[in-house]
Amino acid sequence: MNPIFEKLTPWLDKAYALNSALVLFEWDNETEAPEDASELTARAIETLSNEYYETIINADVKKLLKQLSSETDLDAKEKAIVKDLQKQYDSMEPIPQKEYKAYQGLTARASSIWSRAKAADDYSQFAPTLKEIINYQKKFIDYRLKAGKSKMKPYDLLLNDYEEGFTMKELDDFFETLKKDILPIIHMVTEKKDKINKDYNYRLYPVALQKDFNRMLAEHVGFNFKRGVMKESVHPFTTNLHNRDVRITTAYDEHNLESAIFSTIHESGHALYEMHIADDLTGTPAGCGTSMGMHEGQSRLFENNLGRSTAFWVPLFQKLKDTYPDSLSDIDLDHFILGINKSSPSLIRTESDELTYSLHIMVRYEVEKMIFEENADIDKLSEIWNKKYEEYLGVTPEKDSKGILQDIHWAGGSFGYFPSYALGNAIAAQIYAHLKEAMPLDDYLEKGNFQPVNDYLKEHIHRFGKTKTTNEILNDMTGESFNPKYYTEYLKDKYETLYKNL
Amino acid sequence: MNPIFEKLTPWLDKAYALNSALVLFEWDNETEAPEDASELTARAIETLSNEYYETIINADVKKLLKQLSSETDLDAKEKAIVKDLQKQYDSMEPIPQKEYKAYQGLTARASSIWSRAKAADDYSQFAPTLKEIINYQKKFIDYRLKAGKSKMKPYDLLLNDYEEGFTMKELDDFFETLKKDILPIIHMVTEKKDKINKDYNYRLYPVALQKDFNRMLAEHVGFNFKRGVMKESVHPFTTNLHNRDVRITTAYDEHNLESAIFSTIHESGHALYEMHIADDLTGTPAGCGTSMGMHEGQSRLFENNLGRSTAFWVPLFQKLKDTYPDSLSDIDLDHFILGINKSSPSLIRTESDELTYSLHIMVRYEVEKMIFEENADIDKLSEIWNKKYEEYLGVTPEKDSKGILQDIHWAGGSFGYFPSYALGNAIAAQIYAHLKEAMPLDDYLEKGNFQPVNDYLKEHIHRFGKTKTTNEILNDMTGESFNPKYYTEYLKDKYETLYKNL
């Protein structure tokens, strides 16, 4: 180990321990803590968060990072850790601690203001808080750009936090391609959508039976219950302490068969990434997925490219029918495959289908760009939002709860985060195209054999953690950097084939 | 707030936050963490434990405690916090940190060595580790006595850690009384025990039904699910983050009706104590039960004095029968009450009945006294143990797993802890006698009305946390300090009445 890097390890250990505690508190809060607990527990969480801040942002760490920046003999792991720590440092240090704390308090309160406004269907109740959050964000961007003597554009800085190297230039191109290639498919599909009868999906599927089926499904795709936990929460998510403790949740609705199924497969995709991180990286800042987009690439690959394919359901469909004999007696595999791939432009992102999903993201991307680059009037965001939905998806929200108030992200200060969802879709398609070349993928799926898929993903993507960037991984694996054409081609092929005989 | 005390608050907040994280990790480990997680998670836990140690044991806290020791205007809360912190300080500071860490590592490993020895039924596999633990304990006692210039006897120091003011002098008297008063009752009961047929208890009680019944039972005695969680673990326990987050576990055996029922009532007794701590104390070192014995006093009161009474089961027995119509069809309330109060000297403490329980503790107390006061040969402890069981309970363990290896406590270094279980029994009986005077207790129980009981316990015991000692609480409430005669009288009355007509 590099001797200067070695001096950093006590700080890393402490940061890891504090972060683990924070992860566990969040997991507990979402899945188990009693109703009345949160206010008092928040005191402990706040103290631990401050401890974490001070463990990363202090004169000793600053000095070590400076020394390490000129070290030439760091190995890949050390380099990745230093890079990640430097990134955290650069994004937090320029912000006065007092303002940072005030901002944290604001976002902590904001989520309940957002949920009340959503319940009241009234954006104007949330707008003043959103304005405050955005003002802080703009101020923080300013501090960071000045400290880094950077000429980066404000929104590019935010985008870079989530997906390095994907700035507005790349994303404008990306969304332009999507618009050009996806909109015609949507028009073709929208005309025919009523030919697919999906009523079966809303029959009765008892939650107790769903629990068993979904646990089996997670296991089927490779989720290792010796290293993982599966539970319930209102919004499904994945979290982890290290590569031997990875946790997912799902949510059950007894009148929606698909909802839990695809969220289970989706979260399992995230979980497998974290379970496959190399042992020498786990528990360090480099020991997790390399980026939001690559993470979403894994979950979307499992959920959509694999999980909505015929081959995937060949070994499972009879089990599904056996689980719910009454509700699925009249449905065959072909009907089910059409059902889970039915596309229909809609208002809600999290309920949208594979084909229209990225357009929901495009709306958010364009609105965020207007906020940070064009000083958009925050009070008018609801109208802007609605117009864009009309333009891209042909549907108009009649209520704010179905429009601008649908997502929690902005209440938590997450700007620049949404595009990684769309990037994830494109990354998934690129990996999927490659897997089809690299192995007899459909044969494996038809046999219910996920081992070769997981071995391959582990070997070429997962185990590296943050020691490789998204593009390094894609290049080394497929011989090509990020390329959205696989995504649009995949959608075109898929929907043309599916709708051919309708 | 006293201005010097105010300077202590950042340390208290940090210690509280770290301790909360450690509590949550332990809860998670016992109830949810995946099988393969523990080794890696232990790294984070160890780091947080060291942080906790350094938050309490440092020059700043030492100085503040010294200054506070001469402050005269501290209020009850401040006094209790300073006292508790001073106690933690005095017990940890004299021990060199290196030895403390090595000892922590030893006890962490010891539990698996203990469980392997228990599985192999071979005390000699555990004895060397136990010897090491005891040697550390003796060394630590030595450090502490020297630092405090104390002439206390070694075992008294340990006893005092768990129950202030109850040294060997008090406990020798206490156990003498028990021996004298309880042994004759046991002889009377043992002769008649075969007249109670308890076969019904081992019929089939499906776990899913038990879960519902036990949840209802916890609610019945006052457990507030808005402030609490109930889950499963191998060994039932209670833990809490603060007074709005109190958690209990139970363990289900489909061929043992009683097992989960009485552990649920027992843990609910512990939980109610913590739920009723005053709001201005919770989250501070004074914001929990005042002592082990008083805590056990609450759990035993609920489990035995209340939970095994006829009045308790009047409003519940029909519900119990309705829950398990097949297995309880031929059992009436009188039979059930005899069943749950059947006494029969046995080998295992945790499975023992109310009457013989304290004799199990007496054996452990005498063995611990021999270890710390008479330098007993650790290799011979198994034989000593077995002889004492023969003498007091009339049964001899044929295997170490049913003898000296049955409890995990010593593997964790908990010496001096066991007597608080017996003290708890006596405290429970003293409170029970008082409650019968203070209110129409049986009327309330027969109506299933626990509110007056809980209100009374909250008002006179629970809310004070550590601002009153065990004896202060007993004195203020009953006009008398700890007095074991209530316990022996209670047992005598109860068993004479129960066995009168057999």
C-alpha cells in the first residue's frame, strides 16, 4: 500500500462505519421503524451525518488528498478511492458548513411539504419551498465553480455529479436521437394499443401468494438470500452495507400482478451489481456501482430487456399460472407477453411502459435545464411541465399530483439525477445487444439458467466497482463507448415484431 | 441548564447517536441481517464502538466531570446523567485501551466457541476461553479498585455494576431467605406435580395463528405499536432507541403454546418501562430503566404475577380457545391456570417455572462468588455446577449443554448479572403486593383493562428513568425499601392455593 494512502485509511474506515449506520437507519426507517419514531430518531441521524461530514471535510484529509494527487504509484483501487474522495471533497468543502446544515434541514422538511402539496393537488403549496431549494443549489454551484476555478455551466456541474462525462452536449444529442427514433414507434403503437386486452392484470392476486412468487423470482435471476434481504416498502428500492449484505424491497398491490413482479426484477438487477463487487473493494468508497447510469443499466437490463422477453417467461409462466390458477386460467404465454409489453402514453413516470419511459425523463431534463440555465420562473413550472407532456406524450395532466408533483426527487434536492434513468435504458440495451453476441442468451433464459449471464456481468462490469468509469466498462466489454443507437434499434425491433400481427 | 453541564451536551449527543447506531446494528443482526453478512458488518460495528469509547473516555469529558462533581445546582436529570457518565467513566477509564480492545475481541470470538462447545456437549472445549475471560475480568477489577482507591471486594464491584447497593452481604441474606422459604414449597409441590396434566401445551399450535394471538396479547397489556415493533429472533429480547421506538422479539414453537405467550408478556413488560420514560429524559444516559433488577421487576410482574393469574386470563381464555379450537377443545380455564403454573424442578433456567426460577439463579450466584472470591478452579466448574443443581433442585445435568454450558452470559463477560434476575422476581412481587392495595387489580384484569396498571407504573416507576434508584422508587411508592418477604409470601400463598385440592 502507498504509505500516504495508508494514512488515509483511518478516515476511510470511520467514514465507512458512519455511512453504514446511516444506510441502516434509512433502511429501517423505510421498512420497519414504528410510526411515531422518526422525529426523535432524526436527532441521532443528524449527529451521525455531521460526524460523516467532518470525517471527510477536514484539514488532515485535505492535506492527504493534496499529497496523493502527485503520487504516481497508486494502484487502481487506491486511485479510484482517491478520485471518489476528492470528488466528495470538492463538492462539499466550498459550501459553508452553516449553509450546508440549513440546506439539509430544508430538504428534510421539504419532503413532507411536497407530500402535503401532492395530496392537496396544489403545486403552489410546494413552489416556495422548491424555490428555496433551487436558490441554495444555485448558490452551492456558484461556490463550487469558483473554488474549482471552473468554467463549467451550472447544470453541467449537477449532471456530472451523477454521470461523469455526460453533460448537456451529450444529453442534448442523446435526447434528440430518442425523439427522432422513438416518437414514430410510439405513433405506430398508440394506434394499435387497444388491440391488447390487459384486464387480466387487474384481477385478484392475493398478497401472500405474490410474496412467495416474487421471492422465487428474485432467486431465479440470481439474488442470493444468504447475502441479501427482501422486504416491503411504499417505494421499492435497493440498498447495501457491503457485498454480503444487499437489501431490496418491493410493494404489493393485490389488484396488480405486474407491479411487484417488475419491481422485484428491477431491484434484483441493482442488487446483483452490489453483490458482485470484488471483495477487496467492498467497504471502501470505490466498492459500489460506478455510476447511477450504469446501475440503472443493470436494473433495466433485468427488468426490461431480459424480464419482458418471451425466453425469460418460458420456464416461469406455468409457475405463474399455478400460483394464481383462478385469475390466469384464460391467459396463455403469448397473451401475457403482449400484456407486459403493452405500451400506452401516460402521465406517471413510474407506471410508464418501456417504450415511453425515456420521454418522461426528457421532460424532466428539459425543465431542469430551464431552471439552471434559463432562470425559469419556478411559479410557472407546472404549466411548462404540462405543455411538454402534451407535446411529447400526447397527454395532459389535469392535476399537479399527476404532473409536476409526482416525483419526490426535487424535494430532496436531486437535480441532474433524472437523466441517468434514460441513460440506464440505453446502457441496458447496449449490454443486451452485446450479451446476445457473447452467448446463446435466449437458450439460457429458456432453461432458467441465469448463471452464465451473472458470471459475465460480474466479470466484465460488476466486480470493478468504481475502478472503471461507465465508458471504460462499455469500451472494454463491447469495444465501443456509450451508443444510444442500440436502444432505439432495440425498441424498434421489439415493438415492430410484437405488433406485427395485431 | 447548568453552564458546565451544557458543555457536556455535545459529547452526550454524540454518544447517544453512536449508541443508537450500535443498538440498531444489534437489532438488525438478531432479526434480519443475511447469514453471510456478519463478518464484514463487524468491521463497521467495531469502528463505531471505538468511537463510542473515545466519546466517553477523553480528557475533555474527564475535566467536565471533575468540575461537575462540585456543582451544587444540578437538577435531578443533570445529576442522574452525570452520575451515570461518571460510572461509565470509572469502569472504563482505568483499563488500558489496548487491553480493553483485546478483551472485546476475545468476547466477540467467545460466543461461537461457547456455541460449538455446547453443541459438542463438552465444557472442556470452552473452559480455556472462559479462563481467559475471567483473567481479564480479574485484571480489570484490579485496575478499577486501584484507580478508585476502593476496598470493595472484587465480586461486589461486579454486582454493583448491575444493581447498585446489592452486594454479597445483601444477596447472601436474600438467597438465604429464598432457600429457607422456597425449598419447603418446592417439596410440597414436587410431590403433587404429576396430578397436573399439561399434555395439551405440546399439541399443534400453527405459527401463523400464534403470531396473530401474540400480537393481540402485546396490545392487550398496553404495548403501543405506534411506538414499537414486534418481531422474531432465536432468543427473545427487548431493545430501544428512545421512548418512541421500543422493540421486542419472541420465538415461536408450533408444539409449545406457552413458550411464545409468556415471552411476549415478559418482553412487553420490559418494553412498557422504556415506552413510559419521560420525554425530557429519553435520548440521554438517564433515559432508560434505572437498573437491571427494576427492569426485570417489570417484565416478571407482567409475565408471572399478572400473566399467570386467573384474573388475567378471564377476558382472554375464550379468545385463546377460539384461536386453536382443535388443540384446546377439552381444556377449561381452571385446567389452563394449573397448567401454566405447573412447577417441576428442571435443569434449564429459561424453561423453568416461576417457583424454582430463583434457585437456578442461586446456583449461578454461588458459582460466580467462588470464581471471584475463592479462586475456584475453572476446569472444575462443571462438577461444582452439577452438585449444586443436585442439592437445590434435586436434578443432575447429565450433559454440559444442560448444565454449565446452557447460558451465553459468561461467554460475553457478564458476571454479576444473573442475580438481577432473582432480584427482579422479588421486586415484581413487592410491586404486585402494592398494586393489590392501591387498586382493584383483579377487577381491572378481569375486564382486560390495563390502563390503570400502566398509568400507575408510569407515574410511580417508569417515567423517572435513572433519576431515582431502585430503592428510592420502592420507598416512594410502597413506603418500604426492597424486601424479599413479599416474594416468598406470594409464592407460598399462590402454590398453597393452587395445589390445595389436588
